[in-house]
Amino acid sequence: MGTQADTSIDYRDWVGRSETMTDTVDPFRIKALAATLGTDIGSARQGAAWVPPLWAWLSFLPVVPMSAVGPDGHPARGGFLPPIALERRMWAGGRLSFQAPFQLGDTLERTSTILSVDPKESRAGPLVLLTVGHEIKRAGEVCITEEQDIVYVAIPETFKPPPAKQVPEGDWTDTVPIDPVLLFRFSALTFNGHRIHYDRPYAMEREKYPGLVVHGPLQALLLFEAGRRRQRDRALAGFEFRAMRPLFDFHQVTLTGLQTEKHSIDLYTANGEGAIGMKACLTFRS
């Protein structure tokens, strides 16, 4: 415990590094995600062959052999991303802009670039904030631009969640049943080996969580879908989200939506006590 940031590494050497990958929008993965989320991919504006843009997260998955998997279940440190020593990795947030649609069976190309690597000191100790930019193209046309924030911190001796912020009163609220089967299916579907989502002894004994952790991307997708299905006749412009507090498999998770602007909806996940887990905003074209 108490791993320190490696001050011998000049993270500036990683800024600007890029890699390009290609993948196919796989019908099985899309069908499996729809079944996992209990939703569908159709809309009044776009037929069922068009895929909701956030579902591009099912492509470009980090496929590595078992020999290249780290003790936390993630790919071992190093490679495209810098070898940051702090043990806990979290997808902390992101910002996406949707420019053009894509369909089932399309070939997509993603160019990823490390935009920044910032070591910081917090009240809880050292952390490193890494931001990666992605540009996804279909037949040379940009479909999505994205910035993804990843936070690295040390594993604490005991679990101390951030201060709770209460979810505001919304226009609507849904309740989502969270259980280990849902978390396992989402981990398998996104090829996410991080053990905090399915290995209870590891999550509680090694990483000091009180239970299995609900994935940040799963929360983001649940919010995105809740907002999208209420505005199916509108074209999507963008989506941004920020993780604020962990949610666990024993929580009764709610999704709340509040339309504060004509062309946007504020979205929140929360636990059974109303503490916000993730805050997001879905925007539409005028």
C-alpha cells in the first residue's frame, strides 16, 4: 500500500505519442450490449442498422495475452500508456463530440494521442491525471472525437469515499437493478479484466472497497441510454461525464434526468441514499 509516484519518469516524454487501430462494428457485440442494458439500438431518426455513437466503446478493446496482464487484471503497465506506478487506475471522465453516424459492419479507424500527463498532490496523496484523445473515422470521415481522463492513485489502507453530494430533484428517475451478473457480463463484453468488478475478495481485501465496483463506463452508458430513449427524435451532438463517488453492487442505483437547457439534459447516477455517483450531460443538435 502507499505506492508513491515514480519521480524518475519524465511524463512529458509520453505527451504526443499516438497509435492507430482499426476494428469492425461487430453485430454480436452490439446485440449483447443491448441485451445487457435492456435496451435497443433503433431510433425514430436512424434505423436499427445505425449504432448509438457511445457504443463505439465496444470497439478497439485492449486485447492482450494472459502473460501481459497485470495483478489488477488490467494490461500490465507500459506500452502506449506510460508505466505509472500508482496502483489504482480509474476512468474518471470524458468528453465526446458526435459528428457522423456509423452502422453495423462498418470498419472504423481510431487514432489515439496522449494529450497530457499531470502528476499532482491531493489530500489523499499523490495522483497522476492522464488524458487521451481519440478520433474515430469511418471511410475517412470523422464520426467521434473524444477525450478520456484516467486517474492513477495509491490504494489506501481503508476505504474513504469522497464527500457525498446529493442528486438534485429531476424531471424523471429510473431505478436500475445492479448485481454481480450485470457487472460480470459488462466486464466480459468490454474485455475489461479489472478485478474490482467481479472478484469480490480482491476488491475488498486488496483494493479495500466495500464490495464490487460498478464500472464508470457502465454508469455512463446507462445515463446515455436513459437520456437518448426519451429524445429519440433528436440528433445527438455530444456527451460528457465525470465520476464523483464509487457505486457498488449492493447499492440501489438510480438514474435521474433534468433538462436545464433546451438542447441538453443533465444526468446523474446515485446510490440508495441519493449520493451522486456520476454526473453527465447529453446534448442535442438544434
